[in-house]
Amino acid sequence: MNKVVLGIMMSALVAVGSVQAEKYELDHVHGSVGFSVRHMGLSNVKGTFDTCAGSIEYDGKDLSTFKLNLTIDVDSINTKNKKRDDHLLNEDFFDAKKHPKITFTTTSVKGKLLTGELTMKGVTKTVNAEVEITGPIDSPFQPGVKLVGFNGTTTVNRQEFGVANTGASDKLIGD
């Protein structure tokens, strides 16, 4: 994957009580939202967004009933380099003060292809993600709780969402 700036990898284990058997809330202990970016044309830098919230609706049998709603806090970006993270948060890239959230909402699922609306920096685009959905299963630790697993990957071009600047640093990052 050359020149990939934001390949969101959503991985989550979600849980629901028996009262709402079709709605699952994201479990942050077992989930993450990550990305990978080509840096200086040499290597991929990986990072995460450490704070997100969301839910999945799914009947456990028919994938067309699968719906994901995800909200990511932009200011929770973590590339293990505070100076880089601060730069990514300013108006050169994510402009987190004006656009504090990234959102994704499913519009359809066909086989292992999930389609939805991704909004980043005020720009909404339709994206496709390859997904794996497992479960639901009964929780071995919490009676009456069902669990479902979800793992998805997509690739987007940050330039299409306005996550770019005109400075020299932008030329060191893949699209």
C-alpha cells in the first residue's frame, strides 16, 4: 500500500444486554481505530485514535442488517510522537478545533463489503471497507450478554478530505 495516509482499521468487540439483543456498543478494551501513513517515502508510520464511540446494529444472521455508527475524537490522535501529533491536529492537517470529530455511518453491506459515509474535516465521502463480522456469541463472563466482533479496513486519500497543507511537510506524507 504505497502512499496510504489513512487506512482506518476498525477492530472492536461489542457487547449488549439481553434487553436490546440487536444493538451493540463498542468496547474500547477490545477495540481500536488505527491508521498507517507513508512517511518520507521510506516507511509507514502507524497511529491510533485513542477515543471513539459507536454502536453496531445486527441481527446476527443477515449481514444486510449490519449497521455501524462510529465517532472518533480527532484530538485523541496518537502516533507516539507528540510534536507530530500536535502538527496533525493544527489547521495544516485535521484542524481539530474546527473539526473535532471523524464519523462513519454504514449505508449498505454486501457480502464482506461495507459501504458508508465517512466525514472528516467537514468533507463527506462514500467509502468501502472490507469487513469480517464474527458472532454473536453468548459472553462466557457475563450471563445474558451477547458479543459480536468486527474488523474492517479501508483506504482513503487524505487530500480528498482536505487533510493537507501547502508546506514542505505535506510533500513528505503519502496521499
